[in-house]
Amino acid sequence: MTSATNNSYAQGMATSGTFARQADLPRVPLPELADTCRRFLEWCRPLLTGDQFDETARALSDFARPNGPGEALHRDLLRYRDQPGVASWLDDFWDQRYLGRRTPVAINANFFFLFPDSGETQIARAVRLMAGALHYKRLLDTETLPVTMARGAPMCMEGSKALFATTTGAMMCACPTRRPSGVRHGPVTSSSTTRGTCSGPT
């Protein structure tokens, strides 16, 4: 991106901003308990034998029975969702589910992608990827990254705050998540070994 293009781009984003559409987003719906149970059984069916599925269905029926534990937990979720300051009933659970897990995230949770052959040397490609990542982080830090759109509707950009410099601390049962602000350095790895740090723009 040239300097002139970058300046024009930043000026165009100044009137909107990365998080300018957050208030326009609908809240994440909380499914009804019966619907969640139905979907859970659909998810389980191809993974279980007939006997295992029947046992799971019986346990789920007991869980979701009138005045049972399922209804009590669902009421707790409804109360939490309706508290002031809660944007989504999933807010407090996302970090625990994604970054708090003990299994390797890269294998069990992340997607991966492959780059087509560009004809570049390995060093040239690495430098270009680093420069692109730092440019993207600068857009996030200055809140000039365009709002992601899908079918003409804005998408939530809150998760982008955790895209860089989010770390987990090793614990026996769970890994607490830390998101330090103002971070200007990140690890550079080669063959899974940390070689040094690169400094991002302020």
C-alpha cells in the first residue's frame, strides 16, 4: 500500500472506525433449552453406537426434565444475559473455551491455510508476512481497520482486540487469558523455535 493510498484510506475510515458499528449489531440469541438438546443429539448421533446414543438420550432427557438441572442452568443464563453491561451471554465463556483450554489450540481449535508458491525466497516471504501483520496491527491500534461486512451487514469486531498479543498462563486446570495493552513486540519463530522479537509501530 502506497503512502498516498494509505493516507486516503485512513481519512476515509476516520468517519467510521473499526468499532463504530458495534452498537448497531443485534445481540447473540440464547437458544431455548429444548432446541439446544435437540441439536446436541443431532451432533452426537454419527459419533456414537446405538447403545451409546440411547444412553446419551436418556441422560439428556433427565437433564432437561421439568424443574431439572437444565432448566435451572438456563434460567441462570437468562439472568446473566439480562444484566447491565453484558453485551452477549457468550462474552465470559469465549476466552475460557478458546484460550483457556489445556489441549493444543493450533491443532484442536485453529484453522490453517497454505500459501501458493509466489516465487519469493523464504526470507522475502517472511519479511512480507511480518510487514503485512504489523500493518494490520497498526490499523487495529488506530481503529482504522474497516468493519468486516457479510451480506451487507456489519460483523462484530470486538474479537479483533485479541488478535495480537493475547497470551495464556499455564495452569493445572485452565489457562487464564491476558490481553496487555500497548504491546509493541511479538515473537518471531522459525521451526517452532523463538528467534527474537519484532517491534510494531506505535
